[in-house]
Amino acid sequence: MIVNLNAGPINPRRVVLFGGSGFIGHRLSSMLNNVGIDVLTLGSKDIDLSAASAVERLKQLLYSTDTVVFLSAITPDKSRSTDVFIKNLLMMKHLCEALKNKPVNHLVYFSSDAVYGQCQSFVSEDSPVAPQDLYGAMHLSREIMISELRDTPFIILRLTMVYGSGDTHGSYGPNRFFKTATQNRTINLFGCGEEMRDHIHVDDVVNITKLCVIMKSKGLLNLATGKSNSYNKVARMVANQFKNKIEIIENPRTTVITHRHYDIANLLRAFPLLSFTNIEDGVSSYQIN
Amino acid sequence: MTKPTIGFAGMTHLGLVHGVSAAEKGFQVVCFDQDHDKIKVLKEGHLPVSEPQLDELALKNSRRILFSSSASDLAKCEIVYVAPDIPTDDFGKSDLEPINKLLNLVLESARNEAVIIVLSQVPPGFSRQKLQPGRLMFYQVETLIFGCAVDRALNPERYIIGCVDPRQPLPQVYDEFLNAHNCPILKMRFESAELAKISVNMCLVATVSTANTLAELCEKIGADWAEIVPALKLDKRIGQYSYLGPSLGIAGGNLERDLATVCNFANEFGTDASVVRAWIANSKHRRDWPLRVLNEEVLRINPHAVIGVWGLAYKENTHSIKNSPSIALIKAIPDCCVQLFDPVVSADVVSNRKCISSISELDACAGVDVLVIMTPWPQFSKISPKEIAKQMKGSTVLDPFRVLDGKECRDVGLRYFTLGMPN
């Protein structure tokens, strides 16, 4: 259940965007600027959130009228180590310590659907959380830290598979398919790519985030489209974007097939007029070099 | 020998229906409520409850019914049923304060030898706690179904009676009243009777949830649930009266109360209720079917669409809107213009500036982009799809309960969406 604290859209005085140089952050920053919102983007070069000194720095930087959008995390494609897990937690620990002393207008936190168990094929915000790796456990731990904030209203956005041009992670799905199709003229599937996943276009993620910011939404939402497609189908869509033949390679399966579908009723209840990019349109929007 | 006089304390849906039905069976009846205004209205012949046959039977038996706001009138009764509403909170948890108060008043006002019967739904353990030395107390499971409450009160399938000691015979006057209904009488200890009512409802919810789970699958794989249902109903283990119609989840409040009670007891006593929690989740999921389809088929394309809604009540033949899927849908689309029609429920229950009350079904269709039929009132099925299409600006119809003929709708150019089959 989410609540929009603003009766109508109101631009915040300023959005402070942590992790603004990444795939989603970059687009979000542009979109917020386009609608007239002042955005201060902070990356790891500007502030080391994992250092204890970050608390004082944040207290100086943040104003009570700010909306903080927090995208910063060291993602699994960089490392899955325990050290990274701890470092990610420290980043949130320091933000929360700062916000406890100096609350802000609103906090938007980007979490992940990795907080749900892998075997859960049908997921809503009411589904039990059961992270199965340190990345999922990290996001869940961060969510719990945030839930202890008393004076800063917050929304947690659990991201599913985000795709679109400009992805920096190359995670399995459309993003990696495009990368390998461009580089090697091949797409490698796990098994035959039977797994169904909900792929959401980065522009839709950015649009929903903008709505959460201007409506000052509070609560928890999964960011998904409500429509799942198999990796195999998506791979073929990607291959069809190229003039030359792309080889789709199916491999012997080493793990069981899991599927993931979303009930997005809460998202629609929050923003009833929401529309999503069709996967076909989203895939065709990639820029092929 | 004169027939006993039967009292009903609490002029609720339950109390009123049972009071009028007892009068129809030839008994003198005292219908008591502390609310003077409510009694005044009842004396004037205006019944605040909508049920088939109720108005006619109340009028027909008016000489046998005494409406009273004076508790001393209960002293005229050999039997007093205690039937207040048991309100529930948003989590389905019962508030027992109203029944505690009313039961105390009845015990003070009725004769010492009168048989006192709790008719409202109470959690297991309630009745035994209320026993008083020298007083005759029972718990009778109520099987009221909104929309056919009078028929069920006149012709019950069976009586389930909770007693201190089920081996003892029932008091003669109580036995006489029950036997006037010609059905089996099942005596059991208080706790069993209290749980029996919940058990009946759990079996209903299990069936509803099964139907909804499989109907949704039908929508995806090309099957039609309506074709499967007759096969199930002919199976003796399932039965012809089972609740197999696809629906928008559990509503009305009573079933939700029992689901909450079972979960709470399971938590307290350490038993497994995970299946019950799954039913609750499934109910919520199916309730949102119209919202998902509306977004997918209409609002994504036309955010300014005008929506016609038929039905506000949580089901047909009732004025109740408790946990109504229709109300949930309207709340979820606060920025949309909605034209409402319900034969019984006033559009005033919806506090949304963009909702307009309509005077008829077709009036609610005038100029709309989409029609959503949220309550399967029988009269809705009499409206011709051709007339609907003529009134509408758009062509999308969401008819979860198949009130209209889907083929006829498609034949006149309407895009027809329903539960249990692919669209």
C-alpha cells in the first residue's frame, strides 16, 4: 500500500541524487531537470558514503526541504564479496545517521527484487521476503534501516529487470544480449532461455520515480510492468534488430527453471493512468552501433 | 398449548430477518432494539434491510410482530435471540463490546427461565464465558446469506446448536420453535458450534479460492472455466451448490472475519494456517482484476476515459458495501470521471467529486468509454447489449460475472472482458 502525501504534483525544491552517474541515475537526473527540478548529483567521487566522515558531510549538504533519491550501491557485477556487502551497508548506515539528525522532505530508495526468494514465481508487495544472496540481503537490510527513520517519509522501490540503452552492468537479459550480439554476433542463453521475467524499460522506471518524487509517495512498490516474457523470446526480439544474422546459442541447463511474474495492482492504485513501454518497442529503441 | 413468544434483541440484518421469519412461522415475536429511531422507522413499515420477501412478510405478519425499544418487553418472551452486529476492523477482527452490552441487558430484562440464545457470530470460547448460574443459554449458528436470508431463515438446511452439555435435551420451548422448521438439529458443545460456523465458511472460501485460481489460469491458457464448472458440480465430492463461479475475491465482511479468526487462533495456538493466508492473498489479487484490465485496455491508451460502473453492493440483492470490490475499484481511480448506478446503494457512499450518480443502467452508460459491471444484479442481465453499445462512446465492457451474454456483446461490436476465459 502506498500513500501519496501530496494532493497533487509538487516539484520539490531540490533532489539530491546519490548514484546519479549510473544507468538509471543518469536518465533520472535528465528527466527531473526537464521538468524543472533542481538536481544535485553525487557520486562516489564526490562523497565516500562508506566512510564514517560521510555523516557530517551529509548533514552539511542536506536541507530539510530536499528530496533524497538513493541509487548508490556496489552492484553484483562488480563484486559479490562480503566486504562489498558490508560496504553497501555502511553507505546506508551513514545516510540514516545523517537523516536521523537532519531529516529531509522525502527519501526515495531503490531496492531490488532480490529481496524475494528465487522460487517465488508470483510476487506482489505482500509476498514474503527471503533473500538468497548477499545482494538481496543487503537491500533488505537497507530497507530495514530506512524503516527506522521517524521524521523522513520514504518510499522503497524494488526494481526488477531494468533494460534500455546505456546500461552499464550488462546483466543477463536484453542489455547483455545487445552487448554480445554487437560484439560477437551471438546471444548465449542459460538452457533454452525458458525463464519468464518482467523486463521494465529504464524510461518507465524514471517516469514512475518522477511521479513518486512529485507526489511525495510513501510506502513500498515493486517496479514492474505486470507482463513477463521468456529470455528466449527477448533474445529473438534482440536478434531481429540486427541486419546480420545473430546466433542464439542454447546451452545445457545446470539450474532449475524459475519464473517471475508481478501483480502490479498497488502500482496502478498509486498511479492509475500509468503506461509502460511494450517490450517490443523497448527492444527496438536500443541504439545499434 | 400456546406457542412460545420469541424475542429478537438487535434489529440488525440478522435480527430483523429472523424476527420476521419467526412471525411467518406463526410465532408471536418481539423485535427489540435500544435505538428508538430505528424502532420508530420499523413501526412505520420501513425496513432498513433489502432482502427478497422481507417487506411482504413483515407486512403480512405485522399483527404478530411487536417492534419495541423498551427492554421490559423482552419479559414477554420464552425465548430471546441476541443478534447484534459484530463490527470488524480492517483486519477482520471482531469488536465484541456491542454483544457483551446487549447480552447483559437481555439477561437483566428477560425472565429467569427464558432461553437465551446467542445468534451473532462469536469467536470460539465466547459462549461458555457468558454462562450464568441458573440461566439457560445456547449458541445457535446463523447461516444468513445476504440476498437469500429470508429463504434460509424459513427453510434452514440444519440447525447447529452449541450447548453446555449436548447430551441433555433442549428446553421444550426451544425444541418446539426449532422443530417448526423441519430440519435436522445438531447439538454439540459450545466450542464445536462456534468453530462449526467458521468451518462452513472456510470450506466456502476454499472453494471460491480454488475457482478463482483456476479461472485465472483459464484466462491465460485458452480454457473456459464456465465449461469446467458443470463437470465439477456433477462430482458428488464437490456438489451442485458449491461456490464455483469465478469472482472478485471474498467480500461482505463475514468470511473475512472468519479468515482473521482462524489466523489469530493459529498464531496463538501454534497451528499451521498458511493455506488460509494464501486464500486471503488470492482474494486480494482477484479483487484487483478490473483495475488491471481497465489500465491495460483503456486507461493506458486514454487516460481521460469516462467510466460507467454498474453496481456498488458487494454482491447482488443486498445493500451492503462491506469490502465491496466496486468501492475498491472506484477508490483506485480517483482522477477518472465515473458514472454510477446501483439499484439499492446510493452513489453518496462514494466520496469522490468525479463520481456522478445515474438514474438507470443506460443512463450510466451514456457517453462512457468503458462499462464495468461490478455487481451481478439480476436486472442488469435484462439490458440489451445493443442498447448499451448505442449509449456508449467507447466499446469496452468489463463484465467479471458474465451478467451479459458475451457473444451478443461481441456481435454488436463491444470488446468484452470477463473472468475465467481468454479475452
